[in-house]
Amino acid sequence: MAHLLHIDTSPRRNSFSREVSAVFAAAWRTGHPGGDYTYRDLGADPVPPVDEARTEIAIQASATGVRKLADMSSAVRTPAQERSWAVSRPLIEELLAADVLLIASPMYNFSLPSTLKAWIDQISFPWLPLAGRTAVVVTARGGSYAPGTPRAAHDYQEPYLQAYFETLGLTDLHFIHTELTNALHVPFLAEFKDAHQTSRAAALEAATALVTSIGRRLQLSS
């Protein structure tokens, strides 16, 4: 049965990204009662940024031609590197065990929160085999970055994640956006409250629909 890895990144417990990811996860677990489910809350328990030892591991792995996780021990040589690898390896193992990756991320300053970026930096190696997996990215944005809007060109969140995952061979990637969240509390955006509620409702509906379509496709390919 399919294994879902669910990652929340917002520091806000009642965030919109958490709301939509929770709907997806609940529907997934209902539809796949025999599957595995792993949850990681980077907002509550962030991983540390990479340190010097972690960069040394990456250099040594590349220099010695490491191509898989099982061979990474050859690139870990000092006590400091062992401590650093003890952070990265469980995260990588957790990711590789999953068939479907669910990431919930607010947009911060047109891009990713540091919690998600630190996780990405910790797991990233050129050999990371993500081909054949599915990823769903749930976002929440204070404004609107939809095509044709004035700020569409300032969306460095979706294009970054698209490029990152495609580089590692993961091409089955889906985005669900809840937009205009700031309309609820920023006075000059108050006129967009209805548009926000429409976006939120569409995101919740999309989350449930994606569970069905992804589950059906995985079932057909198994």
C-alpha cells in the first residue's frame, strides 16, 4: 500500500496551508487504511541548517562517485561529519520510504519559509532518486500570484519547487494554492475577502479531488 509523507512547515497552528494539507491527509488515510503515514512538523520541530561538516560530506560523496544512500558511509569520515550525517540520513530515509510527498508551505517574501529550505538542503544530493514518486505542494499566500495578476512574476515559490523536484526526477508534481489570505486582516485588501474565500474553498475541494486521482493512478500502476 502507498506510503504518504506529510510535512507541515508553517509556525502557525491554524494556518491555511495546514488546513488544506490536513484535509488531504485525512482523505488519503481514509482511502488507504492499509497504507503507511509519516508526519513531520517543521514549524514546531525545525531541522537545523547545513553546517560545514554537511558540506564536506557532499563534496566527498561527489568526489568518490557515490550514487546511492547505502554507499554514503564512505563519505562520512570525521566525528563532526557523523553528527551532521545523523541529521540528514533519517530525513532522506523518511523521504525515500514514501510514495507520495505532501508539503504544506506558506509563502514568505515571495518564496519558501526557512524551515522548508533547511529540510531541502539537508536531504539534497545529486543521486537522490525521486523518479516515480508523486508530490503535492499546498501553499498559502497573502496576495494573489495567479497568471495575469500584477504579482505573478514575483512567485518564486512554485517555480523553485518545480525546478528542484524535476531536477531530481520527480515530475508528477501538483500545486494547490490558497491565496489572498491577507485580505482577512489588512485593510487595503479587505475588498478581496470574497476572492480569498473562493480560493480557500477551491483549495479544499482540490485537495480531496487529488486524493482520488492520485490514488487511482497508483492503484493502476501497482
